Amino acid sequence: MNASFPHSAPVVIIGSGLAGLTAALSLAPMPVVLVTRAALGEETSSAWAQGGIAAALGEDDSPELHLADTLAAGDGLVDEKAARAILDQAPAAIGWLEAQGVQFDRKADGALELGLEAAHCRRRIVHGKGDASGATIIRALTERVAATPSISVLSDTQARRLVLRDGRVAGVALERAGEAYAIAARAVLLATGGLGGLFDATTNPQGNFGHGIALAARAGAVLADMEFVQFHPTALASDRTPLALISEAVRGEGAHLTNDLGDRFMADVSGQELAPRDIVARAISAEIAQGRKVFLDARPALGQHFSTRFPSIAALCREAGIEPESQPIPVRPAVHYHMGGVATDLCGRTSVEGLWAVGEVAATGLHGANRLASNSLLEASVMGRLAAEDIGGLAFAGSATLGSSRPSPRPSAASIRPLVSRSLGVLRDAESMKSLIAAVRPLADENSPAADPALVALAMASFALLRQESRGAHARTDFPAKAETGTRRRMTMQQILQFADELGETRLARSA
């Protein structure tokens, strides 16, 4: 239920996607305040997820095969220890979700219906209601949260800043309808999602601009892998905002890509249409750059069965005037997932005492330079439970109350979005990224709606400029080759600001 504002709580969770809901339920009966900027479970990428959850459950599958596919997709930057720990928890995660009331698709004999997606060597994608997996999961969990007395929900509420006392997080400053509030807490868990809202072409809610990353960075937390942004190859090319997603599962069922000349341009690429997402996205971008239109043609593979297998996608196509049973679907790449974020360990702990992060806002090392399809919902579910277990095992004293102050302006990415879209797209180069850094560096210090989005954009561009190679989802036209060895980068906000300032001084010196 929606609660009045409490003065203190043992735990505050910010975000109501899969990771946040999982953590809240797993902490019961410990009192938890769950803060969400919209209604519970709404405006979350989790609810929009079509593909499902990757889990090695088939008789011909194993966690080792799942790990091998994850390592290959991550292009040399996956933290193998973290990946192994998370993937090994997949069967338990599916079982826990079913215990919460989630109904996954099953065959007539009762076995789970497992789908195939790009870069997976086995059918291992667990679905709910075909292509409505995310909505199915979130609906069940929000119902369970609403029925859990220990969870107080603050909807239509935004977290504005983390409050620090003696170097640790002591609570969170909030805003609702222009009024400022504060909740003291012994533990704050960020589950705020990704940053796709910083781009014009995205499949994410536009409000997802990296809010949790900005909160953590301003509190002094270490960030990791900020340069790696995954572009989903096949968003529905339309005027819709955000763009509708055409799930990878459609290609998994045999749909193929063609251009407007009828050429199947992925035919000679290893893996063809089921190659890793970065490869497919760059191939489609190259076609579009040459003035071609690109289509996903499901007619030979699915024909009149398309609407049965993918009812939600079929409805999205018809909304755009496309009949997928009889017409090819126009597609284009769009930002879909961020592999980087707030650096955490396998308990979700950040570098700041009292602060945890789970889901897309966090960088565990599972995804490396490029996410394997459907590993994201798995990570959110597993890490939500592991963080809850860690938090629940701590001894909590009472939390002192915090005073509230006038809230800062409500964040808006509107002025930052075109800058980021031009400089941090599928293909990048030094000059465009330096221009972005110069444009957003002064904004990051302002008390304005653009400040937090500018800080996140600054972090992304700085990490990307420093990575002088092309690897995974990070492709540079001025450094097209991959370095012999890859390393993950970590930086704090202060280090990012220092780098940007030194870069600005260098540019001024050269122009003098």
C-alpha cells in the first residue's frame, strides 16, 4: 500500500523493477520502504522485457555452457567468478519466482517451454505469456508486495540525494509534488534501472537517465564499465517514443534480416541473424548509413503463427500499421541495456558503506563488454536476493531522523539527450566524445534539471574516450581494432571530473 512518509526505516529501496521488488520481498519481515517514481512496477524496463530469463535447465544444457556463452558475448571483460556465481543461481531464481506466483510458459507435459536467443548455444530462455515475460513477472511480484505488511511503498516519489554521515549512507532525501522529505536508513539499496533515456532512440522508459548512477556517484561510489551501452539491433522503426522492441526471440524462431534490395546481409556472418547483438547492430547501422532500409522478415519462419507466438509484438506492429504475418517489419538499432554502472561485489555492496546496488544500475562484471540476451532479468532476480540476504544479516541499530530541505530541480534529460545521441551512438570517435565532454562538464556542477543527466553523460563519455579500442558494444571508428588484452575501468566522480577538467585545459592550450 502507499504509505505516508516515515522518518526512518531499516532499509530504503529505490526502484520497483524486478531487482527492487525481489529485494523487498526477500527482506520480509524486516520493515522496508520502497520508493518508486511512478506507480509500483510501472515505468520500469523489467515490465517491458519481452525475451525472458536465461537459465540452463534443459537436459542438453549446463551452467558451464551458459557461462561459455556469457564469456563469449562479454568479449574478454566478463568477471568469470561473478558470472559463475550468478548463473549457478538460475534454477533457484526460477523456482523462487514461481513460488511468488509467477507463471512461466510450459509444454503440455508440464516441462518449461525454453526459447532460443542470439549467442546462446542451447534453448534456455524461460518465458511468461510468450513475449510478455517482464509484464508477467512484475505483475505477480507487485501483487505479492502489496500483500506484504512489512513493505511500505512511496509511489510518485523521487530520490534526490543520498545523505551521508561520517562517510556512510545514512538515508535519502526525497521529493514528491514539489515537497521535500527525508528518510533515515541504515541501508539504502539502489534498483533504479539503466540510462537508455539519455538517447533519442531507445527501448527504455525516457525517465531512465541513470538516476541511480548519479545518486551513487555524488555520494562517492566507484563506477565501472560506463562506456558499454548495448544497442538492440531490432527496434521497430517508427515514430513511437520510446521505440517498441522486436525481441531477439523472433530471430530465434527463424526470422531473417533483409535490406530494401532484398539482400540478406547477415547470411555470410558467423551466427547470421543470431550473432551477438553488437555485431548485428553494427551491420544494420552500416546498411542504414548507406541509405538502405532494413527489415526483419518473419513470414517464411512463422507466417500466420506470428500472433500466436508473439502476441504483444504483433500488437505493436499493428499499432505502427504493419501486419507481421504478411509484411516484413522495419527495424533499426536502439539503446536497450547498459552493462556498466555502480561497481558492486556479489552481495550488491558498493564502495560506500551503507549503500547497495542491484539490477541494471549495478556493474557486477556479469555482462563484460556486451550482455548475453536475457541474462539481465536473471541478474536482477539473483542479485536482489543476494543483496537482501546480505542486508538482512546485519545488526541494525535505530536510525536518527534527518532534516529535510528545499528539493533541487526535478531532473530532466531533454537538453542532454541530443548531445549524447550524436556522440555515443553505435559508432564513436574521439572528437565527438571530446565535444560531448566539453558541453556537459559545466552542467554537471549546476543546480539545474540537467545536472544529474549531464553527470551520467560525462561519465559515459570519459570512460569511452579512455578506451582506445573497439570491444563488444563499444565501437570506435578511430580505433577499430581490439586490444590484445582487455581490462575493466573503475573511476569515482572526482576522478571523472578531474579527467574532464584536464582534457578541457589541454583543448584550450592547443587552441591558444
